[in-house]
Amino acid sequence: MLINAEHLLQYQRCKRRPFLDIHGEKSQRNAPNELLLKLQQDKKAHRLGILATLTCQKPDYPRGNWEAGQAATLELMHQGVEYIHQGVLLVNNNELVDEVSYEGYTLLSRPDLLVKQPGQSCFGDWMYVPANIELGKRPKQEYQVVIAFHAQVLATVQGVTPQTAWLLLRNKNTDYAVDLTKWIPQMQHILEEFIQVVESPDPPEVFISRQKCNLCHWYNECYAIAQSQKHLSLLPGVTPVRYTQLQTIAINTLESLANTNPIILENLPGFDAQVAPKLVVQAQSALQRRPLILPSPLPTENITFTAPVELYFDIEAQPDLDLNYLLGVLVVDRQTNTEQFYSFLAENLAEEELVWQQFLDLVWQYPEAPIYHFCVYEFDTVKRLAKLYHTPYSSVRPVLNRFVDVYEQLTQSVALPVESYALKAIARWLGFEWRDQEANGAKCIYWYDQWLTTGDRTLLELIQRYNEDDCRATYNVKDWLVNFIQDEYNWRLA
């Protein structure tokens, strides 16, 4: 069986995924979503940009014939080629890797680059070090483990272990040196764990982690299993660390967590006096399928109110361009019983300053109106845009003082029977629906990228409609929260 760097990369993200990649039914995989396709395109473009600055040679061999690939790579290494792109290196069954034998397995290494350096190896007065081109801007652990895998296989092939390997990150082309004396032992430990997992007759337990799972092609299968089991990972606030701690005290179900005294949890790793009671109430809310007031909610005087005029604000951004291209504002005038949506759209990077000024002009037309948003991004972005475009402090500070984070107020006040406190999950629980059912933030990133490439204006219209629906969803959630809190406290005082 072949073990490659991709196996170790995915194992660090999810122990279950590589098991399914090897043993699972391929027909059960999800199709790649738009964000994943865009990330793949971005990584390809980043790689091509770096390779264009180097004079590289690539081994020539029949596709999938790894033995031929290694032979072609070794020939280039014997020639002393300066840069070898996607060379193939193999450690076959029973060969020793740092005095460890991986019987029954072949280690396949294909680093982005093999870079010639001075030294002594089986090739002569030179040696090679591996380098990988990564899309991230920082040297994540998973990147360093992968490059350590390449370095270890390379060491077996050339007869000498490099001390350093390199990551070429998307951060002003900064090269990051990886200390292999630290990372090779950690990689070996992860590799041994991985082998134990794939040799097991059953896959590792399901654990749904939204950020990590959403791009995985096994997401639908794992999510269906988690739902059928009523798995605790579907409960907001149950992190991997907290889940492990709950298991140690035999809390494995919603019922058991809902009936737990929070004091029992407070001193466990990952918990404290605030987290423990909140998580217990969260379990009770899910079990009873109704919203509940948290043990220590915001004081009622700090809960938002209903104003004569209210603004609902949402931003769409293109992270890789550092561009906030759409500032959407829904103006709700309760005095005239009207609603008006304003979509300030930058069709390219140069127009960001224009839409920023259009936003400021609009919100200053309503100097007393609260500005509602969902999560901190809008608040932080307004501060950043003000600094970027040298907006006077006197024009921005009063605007920021009117910002009200609906997410913060809701999550500090109530527990909802939802799997996530994302805007979509909450608004849909309330019965609100987006006009484009499949639209989401990731698709907007993809659509805007396609707009820049194709000039298809229907893509901009899809984004604008989604942005308006986000503002209207925030409006729905905010009104529900105000009414629920008022009803609860009126009932308690009756």
C-alpha cells in the first residue's frame, strides 16, 4: 500500500478522512464545491508564479508509474540539476526509514521542489533539500509535518538527512525554514498513528467540525451518521477538547449532558464557570427543541430595542484580494413602514474607496439609527477602511458607536435548538429563507472571482441578492430576539 504526503495532511485535519479515502466507496463522495475549486485554482496560480522565477526540470515518466518516476528523478539528481519540480521518491516495503521499517507499505514522496545544495550525498559533492509551495500565509503544523515526510524519504534515498526544509508561502514570497530535527520525530509519530488507523477494521468516530469538514468530500456521509447518532459534536460549543473531557466522565448523549450539574464540568480542561452552565443549557435547548434564557444573560437594559429607523449592514469580501467589494445596507423605517435596500458595489479593486464613501454618506443620513450587523467582521472592516482611506475620526467614531452586533447579543442571552450559531442556521430555524437556496459566502467568493474573469453581470446580481437576504435575515433575527426577551421577562414578572 502507498502512503503519500496527502494522507498525512488530511490525517492531521481529520483522522476519519484518510481511512475513508482508502477504504470508502468513492460513489459516496460529494462533488467539489465552488470554494474548494477556487482554492485549488489559487494554489495552482501561486505555484506557477513561483515556478516561473526558477529554472526547473521535471522528471518525464508514464502517468502513475512511480518506479519510472523515481528512476527519472534519480537521473536528474545524479546530473546535479539545480531545481527538480515534482520529483518522485520511493521508500519500498521493508526499507529502513531512520531505522524504522514500514513493512507492507511504500512511502511515496512528491515534493514541489528538490533544491540542490552543497554537501555530501550518494550523488557527489551536493545534496538536495525539499521545498513545498503552500497557499497559506503562515507555516501551519500540517505543512511542516508534510515537508518533514518529504525530507525523511529523501534522506533514505540520498543517504543524508537535511537539517532544514523550506515552505514557500503566500506571504510576499517569504521562504520559511522548517527545523527538521524537531519535525521529523513528530511526523514519524503521526505516521505511525495513521498506519494504526488505516489498519483498523472500522473508521474513527465521526466528529463534525464545521470549518474543517465543509470542504471535505465525505461531509454528507459523516454528517448523516452524526445526525443519526445525535452526536454531541453537532451541539454548538462542543469542541474536540471538550468532547474528549465529556467522554472521560461518561457523558456521551444530549440527555446525559442536559442533566449534568455544571459544577462537575467547571474544572475540566476546556471548561470554566462560564462555559459549563452555558453548554448544559445548550444541551437542554436542543433536547427540548425550544429557546432558553442563559443562566447569566445580558441585563435587559443592554438588549437591543426597536428604533424608529434601523439600518442592517452586511459586507461581501474577496479575501485573496483583500477587497471589500459590496457594502449592503437595509434601511427599515418603522415610522413610514418602508424598507429600502442599498447595494454599494465595487466592480473592481479601484472602486472600493468609492463604495466606502457611499456607505458613509448613507449612514449619515440617519444619524440616530442603530446599525445592526451579525458578527464582528463589519465593525472591524469599517475601522480598517477608515484607516485605509484616511477618513476623519470625527466622521467614523459616531458611526461605530451605533453598531450593534446581533450575534453577540443573541449568544450572550439565549440558547437555541440549532447546530450552529451562523446566521443561516438561526434565520432558517426562524423560518427565513434565502431566495437562492444554495447561495452562501463561499459561493459569493467564487462568483466574484468568476465575474472578474468572465464579466458576466448575472454573477454580480446573484451576489447582491444574497447580500440583501443576509441583511434581511439579520433583521429577522434581531426582531425575534427583542420580542423573545421581552416576552420571557414579562412572563417572569407576571
